Amino acid sequence: MPSPHGYVERLAELAAAGAPFVSVTLVGAVGSTPSDVGSKMLVTAAGLDFGTVGGGRVEAKAIAAAQQLLHNEPPTCEPGGSSPRSSVTPSPQLVEWNLQRDVGMTCGGVVQLFFEIYNHGEWQIVIFGAGHVAAAVIAALLPLPCRILCVDPRDEWLAKLPDHPRLRRHCLADPAALLGDLPRDAFVLCMTMGHRTDRPILEAIFRQGQKFPYLGVIGSAAKRAVLRRELLASGIPEEQADAFHCPIGLPLGSNLPAEIAISVVAQLLQVRDALKSPA
């Protein structure tokens, strides 16, 4: 829920939260327009989060354009309108709309809007569990360009994690309740207290039809077999019941938390880079 303060404060909150969003600024206006130059708003995947660039049709079109940008599409103009300065890359975009021709309004003004995207394309990692190995994995990940969310029902364990701008901590009795809010491109690690707390998270992911680029559960091959059997018994299709890494990490090092963490992060990097490589 947006806090009751200014644009800069809300932008800082959204930036710290890690989810992608767009800042839209009215940088130019000619003729009769619904707002003053300098008006700003913030748009997330859910829609308008803060501010205004005038309301009505202009704002509705600007919100839609911002959400296009969040999906790697440039803000569009109607036929005859000005084109954005760059293509589908999520770089800042400047658009110019004639309010009659491009927006369908009766006033004959022209507006220029500047779209800036934040937190787009950052490597999102979600870790369920804040135990010794999870903490070691987080310590190994923090120097890397990523955003980490750690979820655990134990506030005292979350409190042991370092304060860092790329790390968020979430104390939640039912971690699976958070799944619907996770980025679709997140790498997800289940590192809870055991298979009885890992399985509900896996089952919820599969029942919701979510397909994360990496889904891993800490444990042995024997644990994987138990999880698979229980998922199948609960009605999860075989294709989904096989769609997770367990054990996680590359086959190197000892059982020391720090060495397990190195092997896990190495595997995450391996998968990340494979996804970036052209097919």
C-alpha cells in the first residue's frame, strides 16, 4: 500500500522493494492539456501506484504504455504519432501524443511523456528458509547483481541475516501464501526446516501453474524421491512432480554450509547464463 508521502519517498520504497516499476513524467505540454509540466506518477505491473499526469484518457494511456514497457515493449503511439526513441529494450522512452489524434480527446493539445523503468531485468532470487545453509547462500549471493527475498516463519532467524539493500526479509507463517506475488522470472529455493515444510511450497507452486526458471529444494536424492511420491499422491501431474532440482548445487565441496553455498550459487549462475545464451 503506498505510504502517504511524496513521490521521491515512494520511488525509494519501490526501488528498495525490488519489483519492476516505471516513473512517468510530463516533460512537455502545448495547448490545452490536463496537467502541468513536471507532473509525475509511478506505475507497477498492478497499475497506478502513486501520483498523476492528469487523469482521464491521457493517464489511462500512459499507464498502459508504462505496463507495455514492463513487458519489454516500447510505449506505442497511434498512427501518425511520434515514435519512441528506441525499440524494445527497457531503456528510458520519450513519447509525444497529440491529444485529439492519439488519445481521442476534444482538446487540441500535445503532451510529451518521459518513461523511466526501474528494477527491470535484475536477477530475482527467492529463498524459503533462513537457516544456516540459506544464510550462507545469501552471503554468497549478496556481492552479485541480484535481488533476494528470504521468507521464514521464524523472525529470530531472519534477524540474523545482514542488513543489505539487495536483501528483503519476510516473516510469514504460511510462506506459500506469498507465491502469487513472486516475479515470474524468479529463481526459487526451498531451504526450510525439512521436507514437511518444503512440500507445501512445492505443491502450491504446481497447483498455481507457476513455472519458475529455477526451482530447487535442498536435500538428498532420497528426499527428492519422497517429495515426488507425495506430490503424485496429492494429484500433481508427473511432469510437474519432476520439475524441480533436488539435490541442489554442483557436485563439489563438503557439507559445510559455506561450501554448500558455493556449489548452489555456482549452479544458479550456470542456469542463469544458460537462459541468457541464444538458443
